[in-house]
Amino acid sequence: MEPAFPGLVCAVFCLLLFTTIAGIDGLYFHLYRYRLYARPASRYEHKLHTVNAVLFVPQIALLVCLRAQGLWLWLLLGLFATTLAVEVTDVLCEEASRRDLGGLTRIEYLMHFLMAGLRFGWVVPLLFGLPSAAWLPEQTALAARSLGMLIAGASIGIPAIGIAAVHVVLALRKYEPAT
């Protein structure tokens, strides 16, 4: 049985809120409404979203479905740091990317603000809620989490694989300039 730790329920709740908001923002605003992948001014932004969509999949697998230790934790820390770097780059490019659309809407700004906080709310407890010995290289191991965590992880991870694939396909596609 997996040991429970303070913050686990909160982390899962933050993850569910994060993925709900990210789904609306990414699928509705980015892919459907604004078609960022097809707009020359927004292609770079879409590529950043693609990188984050791809990085999200192993984070769900290693943080939610599995209990990582040792070098796996260091890999997760690197993935989390890379995600943060991609998000900072995304924020810095959004003004130019969305200029001809009138910028981001208030609701998108709010969603991005909430997602940033919620990301820390689910990653930090799962990544740092372990004893310091779990970070030692000689403790490197992966173990399945509880059934509840596996179900939560799979219900988020399986659609995340599909969303990442859609992002990759759209990022690799060639688009004709609008006439």
C-alpha cells in the first residue's frame, strides 16, 4: 500500500482543476477559436504549446501513475524546470503572437494565471512531498501508485497523449498563407 502524505488529495484536486482549465484554454481558444497553429504570427507560440503538451505526458506518468525515486525524481525536476522555461518563453512571445487578434482576452489571462498556480499545486506536493532519501541515486526505482492514483493518472494521461499528438501533427503541418 502506498503511504499517504499530507497534500496528496489537494495535489490531485489541483491537477484536475489544472487539466480542466488547460483543456478549455488549449482546445477551445488555441486550437479551435484562434487556430494558432495556422497563423504565421502564432506558429512559434503553438510550437511552445506543443513542447508543453509533450512534456506533460511523462510528468503525469511519473508523478501520478508511478511513484518515482532517485534519478527519476531528478528527471522529473528537469521536466518541470523545462516546462517553466517554456511557459516563460510563451508569456514573452504572446504579445507579438496575438497582436493582430487584439491580444489575449481577460478570460485567457485569468486561465493562464490559474494554471500557473495550479501547476505548482499539483507538482510541488507530488515531487517534493517525499523524504529526502528518495532523491538519492541509489534509491532509483519506479513503483505503481495506488489504484485511485492510477485511475486518476490514466484518465488524464490517456487524453494527454492524444492532445500532444494533435499538437505535434499541427505543428509539423505546412500552412498556406491566408489570401
